[in-house]
Amino acid sequence: MAFLRQEGFVKPSDLAQVSVAIIGAGSIGSFTALALTKMGVKKLTLIDKDNVELHNVSNQFFIREDLGKAKVDATMTECLRQSPEKDLDVLVRNEFYDGSQQLDADIVIVLTDNIEGRAAAFKAASESFATKFFIDGRMGGELFRLFAFDPHDLKLSEKYRNEFLDGVSNSEEPCTARTIIYNVLLASSFISSYVKKYTCREKIPFQLAYAFGEMIQVKSKE
């Protein structure tokens, strides 16, 4: 009965079979982990090398008591505390993801703040027999961009690599204008809905962009 209110959207038994790896447990990553936990995802891997700092408390899923803790540990603790059921399985890796670590998850979600981490995660996902769905979420100021596709789809993988990885520089947004709480809440909602769509075998656009300033959403079928 824990998921009674959402059974009309997705079967809890289906979500329980999906494994998800989240690379980057910061602003969007911490909220996404909690949202997926509350939805009923039972198998999570969290990868991030950073510790919680004071400026993270305002825009990430952490509290003052988490200061100094590894972000993956603090996120795991909160997911376990708020999980609707007791059989949540969370694996944490307090390390920088450079692509050498094997990814065995059905879904890989990369939410790092650098293009090198995204490239490493994509390469690992495309080489993994286990990974069937790849999600890349990017926040720059008030513009959120989301890419989602099967990493073994040669056409979409080439498009992603050529247009959104190769030659792309890291965000140059000033450190005081990178993220704010309402951005990350909606961004994590988009990502969580994509996990639901994947689980239910629904159509998913390759690219989605949402501009918070203009409140305009754009999506691409390719």
C-alpha cells in the first residue's frame, strides 16, 4: 500500500526491478535520488567525490548537520530515512568518476558539473551491456537541458557525441548564478519522469530544454 497513490502511473513492481546509477550527488543529483527513492526505485548507486559545504545547503538536499560529510553518504542516509519501504539498496562511491569504474545499472544519470565527467560516463554506459538508458542533465543559470537515449543506439550516440560533447566547454556561468532551489526541483522532476517513462516503455524525446526565465519548454524527437 506504500505506493497506492501512484499505481495508476507506474507499477511499483516494475520500478523495483530497475537499477539506477547517479553520477553527481549535488544539487540535481541529491534531489533526483530522493525522488526516485520515493517513487519506488530500490537499487541506487551514488557517485560523487565532494563533501557538503555551507553553500550547498541552500540549493541541494542537505542540512547543516551534514556539513563535512561526503555528499553520497548524506544522500544515502536521507534516502534510507525517507524510503517508503525497507528494502532500499544503496551503493555509494565517494570518488571522482573517470570512466574506469564499471557501471552495471540499467539507467545511468550523469549530473556532473564538467564535460569531462559526462564524456567518461557516456563512454562507460555505451560500453556496458547492462546499461540500457542514458540521461544527461545540465543546468546553466536558468536554462536546463536534458538528453536521454539508449547509449547503444548508434545514430543518437553519434549525434550526442558530435553535437553535445566534442568541443563543448564547461559552463562559464559565474559562481553566484549557477543554480537556485526552484531550478533543481523541476530538473529532478523531469529526470524522475524520464525514469518512469523508460520503465513504462513510453516515448522519450532525445532532447528537452526548459528556460526558467521565459518559462519555455522545447523538446526534440531526435
